Amino acid sequence: MEEIANLHNNVNNVKLFPCQDIHRAYRYSDASATWVLVASILIFFMKAGFMLVEAAFVADRADRRSVILFKYLDTCASALAYWLVGYGLSQGSGPQLNNQTDTVQFFFKFTFASNTATIIGGALCGQKRKMRLVAIPIYAFMISGIIHPMVARWIWAISSTTNPSPFGTGWLSPYQSRYCLTDTQFKNLNETANSIQNMYVLDFAGGGAVHLLGGVAGLMLMLVLKLDNYLQSKEQARDNTFVVNSAQEKPSKPSNFLDWMYPADGGGDLYIEDSALGVLILWTTWFAFNCGSTESVESNRIRGNDYPYGHYSWMFYNIPGRIAMNMIICAGSAGLVAVCIAGAAQLRTRAPSTNANEIANGVLGALVAITSGCPFVSPEWAFGIGGIAVFFYHLGCWFEYKLGIEDTARVFPVHGMCGFWSMLAPGIYLVRDFVNQVYEGVCYCHIYLPYVSAAQRFGYQLLGITVIAGWSALACGILFLILNFIPVQPLATLLAKCLRMYNAESPEKAGLVFKRGLLFTCPDEYTNYMDNDEDIQDELDYPTPTSSGGSSMRVLIPQTGRRSVTEDTPLLVDHHSPEDLTIQRGIDPKRRSLDTHSSKPRSHNKSSSQ
């Protein structure tokens, strides 16, 4: 206590850095630079977790490849977008192609922007209609280069003005030079604490700027898809044509929400091991996501001097540990609540097993929920935040159920609704001393955040939620609508003519017939192509002899997206087990009959899926 008193009494004798040096940028020590860089690499590895979780919901190999391709494209487009536009925009300036001297901070902030874009991919995995190849880099460029950096500019950028204008640089940010004060200035600031000039939003590690924004963007994507399906069905009904998304092709929707969310078969995906591994990867790398946001791992000593106002900052090295402790308590609380709910649902439906996916989603939702306030709350409050996050997750699922949205990986409930709770929680469960301790340690200055009442803090957090969610819905909604209503066929025809691939008499033969817009594929595009080629069939369903002789069985070969077996090519089936069908065939040069001269026919192992 005597050391703390001496530091506080000598606060005016310590030379402070200029207020424009409020952030840690350009002043990393070797230890802190290593800490941030390693955390950034682990955050980047979160994409592997997202990929495994999303691919686990997909049975078809071609669809699993599309999930992987989605991650490749959004990562590459995000990197270029953040380099060209995003980094400078998030810092409150324009493009900084040749002025990115703080490379550690650039890579750290890039991983946040890139993960914001990759969140959306789970909404469409396993569905018939997917995002077109050309649309993926466009949307990733916009989110990583403009939409996310604008939010970062508002709530994380450094504001050097005394009275920042609404929607200006750092207008909701606690990193503001006007808070870099002496004791006398701090007293005067608190006297005007009710002023709107003293407003700031607490989003420490991106619960709003990353997860809420990405979750709302995923919701807008699904709403645009629902709108396009509706318009397509209307057009097909008017033209008296086959309706691809007709009710008879869709599984009947349960009349009860619990039956929809916890089906009687136990739910789950086809590749539960991949899903579990993906969740564990996300859980592990999430510690880097939140703990690394301190941008330091050492107590603050600047040029040999203890930091002023030291009764907050001298124990700053404990803050990453506090964040990790709060995260594991929060996730543990949510996991137990999710197990209780899933177990009750299992007893209700007499399901053969507990729905592991919903338990995993409850844990991920809790990790989202603790992200904004991870260093500002006590362990007891972290326990409560995790348990409540599970109910926010189910509320998001109920909302999608009512809208009739098929969100395969629960993007909006996990990231959108739990991101909402993440931003709201610091307005309720807040330890004020923790706030000053964190920001003085992060900011390298004698910083005082103005005191606000509980009601004001709650209102400011609600304002931040409204700004982030509203901006995401508006920007992403406009982006997806524009992409959806740009006709893709004229663009494909123009490209084919430039490449001399276009055949005006039969464009279907070249696979150049596309439907609808630039955003989503149509499941009947390839079907129509195959209907015009007699050597390709959607599926084969006819009796074939078995290797054991005598009996015959029917073999169903699903559409694989490539030329495989022709209609009149006999199939020799080696029927070892229902799960293992070895199909052997010989093919003549014309692919039309059995090649009896072939001594070593090709074999294909296919597993039948029911």
C-alpha cells in the first residue's frame, strides 16, 4: 500500500507521453511484440476450426470441397482488402499502402477483419443453393475492407479531437486523447460526466465489431436467399415450370420448435468427429483472440519509470490471466446449462443420444458472449454471462424457426444473438476499477475514463449494439441484394465469347447456361445441362447382378457434378456389406458398352448414404 501511495503522490513528477501516443502502436517491447504476433497466428488458425465445423454438416464430397474453397477465397480476398483499404480506414485515415510501419498491429487487426468475413460461410453449408465462386471474394473484400473497418474506426480508433462528431473517427472509442489527463483535468471531466462528449462503448475484443457484425451479415444473407427463393417460385408457378424449391422436395417443418431444434433421431451431423475437433480448435484459439487483445503481456514500465497512476497499471500483466479465467468459467457454465437443456430434450423425444451439436453451440455462444467484457467482469459474473448466453442462443434459433430460415451452422444464434449479449453484458456486470486498470495499461498514458452511472453505461452499450447491427444490416443487405439481382448469364456469355468458348446453337453443351443472379447458384443449372447431354444422367437406378450370383439389387448413384457412368453401362457389384459397395466396370473407347477385352477393369468404391 505504501508503494501504491508513493506512485500516486508522484504522479505529476513523471513525464507523460503526448496524448497522441495514447495507443500501444509503434511502442511494442520485444516481449509484447512476440505476444501479439503469436496470438495473431493462432487467431488466423481459427479458420481451420470454422472449416471443420461447417464441413461436418455436409455429406456430399463436392459440397465439402466448396466449404474448403470458400475459406481459401475469403482469406485471400480479405488479405488484399485489408491491405488496400481496410487498415487505413480502421485507423481513421485513407489507404496506407506504403505507410504501414507497425506491421505487428497490421497483422493482428487483419485477423479480426478476416474472421468477420469467414463467419458467414456457415449459413449456406450443406444447402442446395450456395454462393457463387465469383461472389465470395466480392463479399469478403467488402466486409474486410470497408464494413468491418468502419466499425473498428468508430469504437477502436484513436480520436485526437476534443469533441468528435457522430460517426466520426473514434466517436465511441475509449482510446481518446481527451481522456489523457492530469488529476485536475480528471476532476473537471467528472463534473461534466453527463455530457454526451464523455460517451464511449466497451467492446474489448470484438464481441460487437466481429461477432455481432458477422452474425447480422449471415442473417441478411439468409433473408436475401429466402427472398430469391420466393421470387423464383413465383416465376416458375407463373410459367408452369418445375419448381426447384417446392414444398414436396423439402422436409416437412415440425410444428413444434423443440422438435425442430432437438429432433427425435438425436440430431447431429454426419462427421461428428470433425465437428468436435473444429469446436476444440475454436475453443483453444479463442484464448488468443481475447487474451491477445491486451496487446501486452508485461507490467508497464516506460523508459525505466513506473507508470503513473500505478495502483491500476502495475499489475497489468495479470489481465491476460484474468481474461483466460473468465473465459473458461463462462464456457463451463454454458456447457452445463446446454447439457441440461439437451438432456431434457432427449427425455422428451426419447432420442437415442443427446444432441452434441447444440451443446457445442452453447459453448461457442458463451465464448462470443464473454468477448466484449472479458477483462471487465469478475469470475462470478462470468459464470452468469455464460449461462444466460445459452438462452440467447436458443432465442436466436427460435427467431430463425419463426422466419423459416435454414441456417445450417447456426451463424446468427451463435454470433449474432450471443454477440448482442456480449455487448450488453458490460452494461450490467461491470467492475469499474477493472476498466481503468485495463485501459491505462493498454494506452501508455495517464488515462482516466469518465465515470458514468449504470443506466448511462447500459444506454451507451445499447447505442453501440444499434450502430453495429444497423450498419451491418444496411451495408450487407444492400451488398447482397445488388449481387443477387445482377444477372449472371450475360456476364458468362460475354466471358465465353472473349475466350471463344461460346456456341450460340447449343450453349448448354458447354455448360454456359446460368440462372438467377450473381450471388447464389441454382440447383437445376447442372440438371438442365445434363438433360441436354445423353451421355450424362442425374442418377442410375436399375437392377444389376451381384458377385454372389442369383439375386440382384438396385444401385443408386447420386449426381456428383461430373461425367461418371453412362446409362447403359453394366455394373458389376461386389456386395460385401450394405456400407461397402465395390462397383466394377469395363469401358470401351466409346463409353457405351462393357469392354470384354479388359482384364483389369477399373473399380470405384462408393458408400451408399441413406
